[in-house]
Amino acid sequence: MIESFPIHGGQLRHLAERFAIPVSQLLDFSANINPEGPPETVLATLHASLDDLSVLTNYPDLQQTELRQSIARHAGVLPQNIAVANGFVPLLEAALRSLPIRRCLLPVPAFVEYRRALTRSQVEIIPHALMAESDFHYDAEAMVTGQQDALLFANPQNPSGVVCCREALLRLVARAAERDVCVLLDEAFIDYLPEHSLVPDIDRFPNLIIFRSLTKFYGVPGLRLAYAVANPDIASSLHENLPPWPITTLASRAVIAALEDEPYANRTRLLNLQRRGHLQTQIEALGIHTYPSAANFLLLRLPSFVDPVDFWERMIVEHHIVLRSCLNYEALSGEHLRVAVRNDQENAHLVQAVWQVLAKLRDISLSKTGSYRA
């Protein structure tokens, strides 16, 4: 059953073929991409770059000097602290090649690529189940025992969107440092609440590597760009363990423009806060549990009378809305689904569709049993 679901969100072409629905008619709530689209400055930069023939005829800068300087200014660190690649996974795998990591504790549920990358690198995985009843919060004492070489997790957590406050994370990293445990921290969605990032503390902890995405928040996942922040020795080692020219010149120029557009970033955070709160209230009014997300998505737990597979398929077939099935999230019960936060009109369309599907499934449950469990 799990194999029938896309391993990642945003796989619209596959679903369009499967359900015989044109891609253009599918509304994607499965991928957590900024619904505002890229900043205008990014689009202007890309257009101008295409008028410069050298962008296509010259090799990209092997050291990505200008890009790393721009990221360093944005993050408040030195360029020597930065390594860049065409996505999070190449950076994680470079870290696993660079460091003597043999046993890694992995809090679950978690992004599926964590386990896949650790397995490819022949790292023994120590799963650590997070409790839905406690909103998937991290426990430093339970997670850092000294029996592992590394700890890999995300803040905000994926798939719940729950954020661990900065002070608690600092205690966790300090505890790990005392036990010579490397902390691999994925901050893919921290742009929505940057005050909780540990990037400003990178020089305090030589055991800390932070991974950041540059494409979800700025609405350009097709450009594929991420970066890691670490002490200069580790950052240099990451760079040496990456293939040459991991970033195209177009992607580099676009991201530099995006990082300079602070009004766009501030507007995105405000809009997401307002939209997420409104969407959460409306969904909970339908009898669906949501978790306290701080990111641009919500994790839902469907009522017990609902078959999550049937619900997911009906949303596609009857309403052309794609949700993120969570069946391939380790240690997460099957009644969970994840939805992105989109614009107000699209969110309203989602709520209406969810209400209609729930009503239909409630009627089916009543007809079969004479009652239903909420």
C-alpha cells in the first residue's frame, strides 16, 4: 500500500497519470512551497541573466564565492562557515562522508530522506519514537545518551511543524557536545521563525552542522539550492566531499537576489502566520485534530471513522486536491495527512472539499454500522 503513494510531495505528474486528471487541474497541498511564488527581484534577475550569454557559456564559479558571501551576510556568519549544494541530501551525505559517524539516533517520524541517506552511508540507525501525545517534542535527556556518534533531526519538526524553542535546543546541543555526539540539524523551515535558529551559535559548538533550504521559502524549488553552516574545518570538508559545480550560475544569481529582498521575507512570514491560523481553526471545526505547527504546513489526524487512503483518493478524484499522505513516515499512525498552507482562496477551497468528503464518509459509516466513532 505504501508503495502506491509518492515518496515526496509535489509529484503531480505521477498522480495525474494515475488518476487520469490533467496536471493543470490538480491543486497541490502536498508540497510546502511559498504560495506567493518567487520574489519579483528573482524573476527580474533570471530574465537579465538570460540576456548575458556568458551565464550559459562559462562554467559556474567553482568556489561559489559570491553566493557564499551573500548567504554568510544573510545568516550572520563568515563565508568560511558556509558550504552549498543543489539540495539538502547532497550536503547530508557529504557530512556523513566527512565525519566518523557510525551510529546515528534518528527521532521519528521524520523526513524519509534521513533514513535513506544514513542507510546509503552504512550508518547504523537508532530510531527514537516521538510521541504524538506530546506534540512530537524533543527530549534532550532521552535523545542524547552517548551511545551514538550523531543525532539527526529537524526544527521545525517534519511532518508536524512543531518547533523546539531555541533555549531547549541549545541545552540539547551542549549535552551532545559533552558526549562527543555530532548534531546534524535540519532547519529547512526555520525561515518562518528565524529567532529560533541556532546559526548564530555555530562557533560555540564544533559538534553542530546546520542545514538550510533556500528554495521552499522563496518559492523556487526547481532551482535546487541549500547550504550548510558549520565551523570552517567542517565546512571545508563538506565542500571537498561534494561534486564540483553543484550550483548553476542561474540558481546562484537568483538566490542572491532573493536573500536581499527582506520585504518579501517579512511579508511571507506575516501572511503564513495569518493563513495558517485561519486554516487551522477551520479544519479543527470539522472535527480534525491539528498539531501546533510553526511552519507553512499542518499535520492532520483524521477521525477514526475515516479510512485515510480512501480520504486521500477522494480528495484527488472528487476535488482534484492533492494532500500529503503520511503512510511512509516511520512511527506515524496511518490516520495522519499533511497539508500545505496556500493562499486564502485555495485554503477555503480545501476546507470546503474536506467538509464534503467527511460528510460523505460519515454517511457511509452510518449506513454500514448505524453509528460512527468521532
